[in-house]
Amino acid sequence: MEVDMTLHARERVMRRGVSPALMNLVLEWGEPLSRNPDRLLLTRKRLDRLWREGKLDRKLFLRAEQAVPLVCVVSEGRLVTVFRPSRAI
């Protein structure tokens, strides 16, 4: 899946070492936050569930396991930023 990114998002993706596959995983399977639905959160719990349901290959699962929790912020169909929350959001 190709996603349109802002310049800020491109810089953050590169700086934070988020692979396109990992970013697409969050965009496809991340859960919108109740207080801010533009933020998609991929948690370890959600990742484990996807693994058990057979929706991920082993390589992507192992890579994602090291990166979660991970948040993608999407506004008007464009990726605005990507970050790993340091506390509950």
C-alpha cells in the first residue's frame, strides 16, 4: 500500500527507522484512538492477536515486535508523523 506522506512524516520515518512494511502494518491494522481517531495505534496485544490469526508472516512479526507500540498520525488521507509513545496516550 502506497501512502501519501508529508515532508515531516518522511523525515520522521527515516529518523525513527520505521520500514515501509511496518508503517503499512500500522495503517492497515492499527486501532484508532478514542480521543483522537486520526492516530492509529499498534500495540503488542493487537500484534499478538494478528500473529495468532495468521495475518502476519514471521519476519514482519519479529520486526514489529521490536517496534511496538507504534503510532501513525493520518490527516486528510496523508501520513503526518510516526512515533513510539513513551507513555500512555
